[in-house]
Amino acid sequence: MVETDPELAQRLEQVIMTLLERRAATASICPSDAAREAHEGDTDGWRALMEPARRAAWRLVAAGKVEVTRAGRPVTETEARGPIRIRRAR
């Protein structure tokens, strides 16, 4: 099945929230965790989902559900460079 972008976006948001719910309240995940979980298959096709996973995280930030951090500190989308983490909003 070929997914449309809105379907993929919604699935990635759900995956992010599910992964966070499975972890301790203070734990965080990497966008690659969500991309790997959302990817269907054994190949490295999850890499193509990295940017969509990051975009899903920013939508969840806007909704007040998560924070995106760098070096343990919340960052805005314009400040985020390099590796980021996603955690529940505090």
C-alpha cells in the first residue's frame, strides 16, 4: 500500500507518542527510533523517514505534547541543528 503524506504524518506522530508512553516519563527518543518503528520492512528504508519523523516531532511540539531537545535542553525548530531528542512535554 502506498501511503499519502497525511497518513504517514499521522502514523509517525502516533509512533512517537507510543514510543514515549513505553518509556519512563523523563526518557527521550531519537527521531530514528520513530522512523525505524514506522518503516515496514527489514531494509534501511527507514532512513527516508527521518525528515518526516522530525517534522512529526515539530507538529507535536506545536500541539504541546512533546519537547525537542539538544544536549538535554529544549530547542526551537530554528535552533535545532545536529542530533536531537524528543521527550514528553513538561
